Amino acid sequence: WSRGLAHRAKLDENAALADFCEKLEKACIETVEEGFMTKDLAICVHGSDVQREHYLNTRDFLDKIDQKLASLMSA
């Protein structure tokens, strides 16, 4: 969905929206790279050895992305 917003930013020549999209995508990627993910992604990483400590529920995962995005937006 960030790519859809980025395309809209391009069409509208909206630099602020493009900046937001870049930061949103970066926040998502960095959150997962830091080891915070939902169960479906954890299964891809850990396979059948996935344990409860390997993943977050959806709400907690979105909260982690929100924290990362807020940090990027304030920088």
C-alpha cells in the first residue's frame, strides 16, 4: 500500500506524500529487520521451529511500525 501512495505522490507531484511513503516503507522494513514480525513472517524465517517469542500479534506489530515511523518523521 505504500507503493500505491508513492505512485499517487508521483502523479500529483506531492513531495510531502512521497517523503511520507519513503519513511513508511523504511519503517516497515527496519521493523522486520530488527526481528519484529507477525507469525506468518516468522514461519518464513524460522520454519517449523517458530516459537511464540519469534512473533508479535498484529496490533503489537503495527505499534512497532508506528514507533519507528514516528522516529523517522521527527528526524
